[in-house]
Amino acid sequence: MTDPNPTRPAFLKIAHRGYSLRYPENTLPAFEAAVAAGADVIELDIRLSRDGELVVIHDATVDRTSNGRGRVADLSLAELRRFSYANGMSAFGAVPIPTLAEVIDRVGAQVTLNVEIKGRRSGSAGMERALAALLRRKGAVDRVIVSAFDRRVLAGVKRADGQVRTGLLHDRAWKRFREDVRKLGVYSVHPRLSAIDAEALRWVHSEGVRVFPWVAKDRGDVDRCRAADFIDGVMVNDLALFGDASHRGHNPDRT
């Protein structure tokens, strides 16, 4: 589909948990495949291990995506790495859980990373500071967007490092949406596709805030997002939905 507004920045291809349709989600193979397929942004999820490592995994437990069992917060990195995170995709053999530091080292220079902090404020103690410190240490502050549903988490990230770009995830509307967007000073908002409010998001866009919905499941979803004048890119599990997935667009504010 031809972009109806050819003067705006290229529509971004965002790989949700990496190239997660074809590769084990939130693993290095999925992230490397996303880069190879032309993703501009890779979305991933982080949690804290028992020993304070920022590990890349969506769920609070390892049960669904690995051959092990247990809560991520109750296991050390060494214990988490006893399991394979192939998520039932036997062709990939044993796949270790990656740390965020490893992901930054492996693909962080090639794409923007959208790092979602999982959980609510009460369960993310220390994550904001640990994440901000890691991004500084890796020189990756300008190559990452940190997102969360919990507005207190995003405020905590900004307190830890005011230069880190943040993204507000949401799956419903609420009365103080505009007030919260301004107060938080977010770089982007990430609405669920089914929760898109065109009027509110046009206002967001007019304020200079990027809009990245999740998750497009078919080509029609992608085309509708691309045609909207207030959407800058969309998350997908299957990068083939963009058509020419080998053509990379414009990474957000990359130099």
C-alpha cells in the first residue's frame, strides 16, 4: 500500500518479541532474524532474576516458553540458564535465556530496542535504576525506548535517568490520558490495536509523540495502520506482513 503522506518519516517495522512467528520469542535467534528481515525496532520484555540480572522474558514464570518451571524472580541467572527457551520449536535445539546486556551487544547497534518492563510498580523494585545504569554503561541511552503499562514505572525510569525515552503502553481509554501523557513526558504511546482512539491519538501525534500500536496480525491491520495519519509504525509477530520486509525504514531519532 502506498503511503498517503509521502513527506512523513517511513513507517516503522517493529518486531514484537523479535521475529516471534518463526523463531522462539524473546531470544537471540528471534532478534537476529528480525534484523535480517529488515526490522527497524525490536520489542522485547525484561524481568529481574533473583540475583538482580535483567533477563529477557515475557511471563512471570518460565513455564510456557521453556522446558523448566518456576518464577523468574525466584531463580538466579545460572538457574534460568539450565532450561531451553525454544518454546516448543525443536528445530532450534537448546536456546538460552538472554540478558538485556547480551541483546544490546548483539543487535543494539543495528536497530532501536523497545524494552518493556514487565509487572507493576510493586514488583519492579530496582529495575528502573538497574536498567538506566545498564543503558548508560552500554552507551545505549539514545538507542532504546523503555515502555510499561504502569505509569509509576515510567516515572521511575525518568527519575533514574531523564534522558531515557519512555513509551506508555495501554489497552483501554481513561479520562486522564492527555494529562498523563504530558506529565510523563513520554516519547511514544503504544496502544492495543483494539483500543485505538483516533481523536486522542491524533492529539498525541500533534504533540510530537510517536504512536506504535500492537499487535497487527494480518496485512489488513498493517495497511490500515500505515494509512492512518497518526500512526508511525506497528508491532507484528510476522515481519512478512510488511511486504518488502528487506526494506528498512527510518529508525526513530537515530544518528
